[in-house]
Amino acid sequence: MKKVAIVGCGGSGKSYVARELGRILDASVTHLDAAFYDDEWNELPMEKFAALQRELVARPAWVIDGNYNSTLQIRLEACDTVVLMDVSTVAALYGIFSRQIRHGAGHKGNGVHNRIHWGVIKYVATYRRKMRPRVMAKIEEFASGRADVVLLSNRRQTRRWLRKVAAERS
């Protein structure tokens, strides 16, 4: 495990898993929200965002977290492991609101990018029905059979998997 793409709904724990895996694997960690948005929440033009990801995945080892379905193929074609944070809608909604309470709004520099508004709530609330099937289809098309796919459906399972990965590395 050297090149890891972490995908899933907002509030599912992608950034936490990325930080932990980066530490365990001694790999660089990129939170795509930090690459896509500047401090005023302006978006990077999509062609520059895609080019940046092509540069990132050319490295010998990396952990990248973020959905960004329009550029997901770039990461899936380059990774050796896909981690899908497949938590329930309730858990994801809890995740975005508890993160807001713990960290406040704005960019925190550690993968925490909080900006809750109706669009974010709607995206999280409808992710399993609308976006998850699209993400699963891309994983099947671009990573299945070539990369290991890890499906984590709750926080306890996630912590257990991270402990297992750490134990295998020591």
C-alpha cells in the first residue's frame, strides 16, 4: 500500500483516515478541499485542479482524500488502494455538524475545511442515493481488479482497520 485514494461522503471521516494512513505509511497526504479552495472559498479552475492531481499521483507514495467525481478517474487509475468511507447518512450528517462544533468554520490546515450551508447539507443527505452509485461505478471501471478496495462502513470498523494496517507495518 503506497498510493491510496480515499473517497466518500462529506463527514464520513476521509480526512481523519488520510492523516492516520499518511502517518502509518510515511506518505504525503493531500486533502483535495485544500487544493480546490483558497482561503476565500474560491475554486481552482477544473483544468488546473486536474493537472495538479496528475502531478500528485506521479509521486512514488501518496494518500489523497476527497471525492471530486469529475477528476476521480485520475486517482483511481494511479492508486494501488481505494478506501471508500461508506458510512450511513446519519453518521455523515453527524460528522459534518460535529466537525463544525469541534473546529469552527474555515480552513484549519489539517484537512478540516468547514463550510456548512444548505448545499453541503443536501449533498451529504443525498450522497448515498445520488453520488455513491456514481463513485462505485468509477471504482469498478477504473480500479477494480487492479487496486485493493477497502469498504469502511462505520467509525469502529475504520479504527480497527487502521490498527491492523499499523500492525502490519511494524
